[in-house]
Amino acid sequence: MKKFEIYKNIRKRAMIFGLPVSLFALMMIAIIASLLVIIFSFGFGIIIGVFAFNTILYAGLSKFAHNPQLLQLSKVFPKIISNKKTSTLHYE
């Protein structure tokens, strides 16, 4: 019998331009902000800088999408694993 994947799991892996949906949304916000900077600035250096920033941001986000362990700051597993019940009551 053929098994079908749950729709929710398909949405989690959705990719737009090689980025997950959340990172793509971040990229679009950066592009809209940079367009506002370009509109209200008249310097050629700022326009080139914004273009370079968007290129570097896209490269960084795509690298992060393919290797999400790059930004992992804390350890995944705790040092001690216990089945002991935790309680807020302190008996002395």
C-alpha cells in the first residue's frame, strides 16, 4: 500500500530560490529595506554597497540553509540525563 507524507511535513521543507521559507522572508525584508535606501540616497557608493550587502546576505543564508549547524551556539544534549522527577517542593 502506498504511503503519503503529511502535508505539514512537506511545508517544512518548502524551498524558494534555495532558501527555506523563513530565510526567504528575511531576504525579502532586506531587499525591501535596501530598495528604500536606494530610493532615498543619491550616492553611487551606497547603491553598490547595498547590492554587495544583499549578495553577501544571500550567500550566507544559502550556506546556512545547507548547513544549519553553523549557528548552533549551545550543546544539543545535556551533560546529565536523569529520569528523576523534578519537583518545585524542597524537603529539608
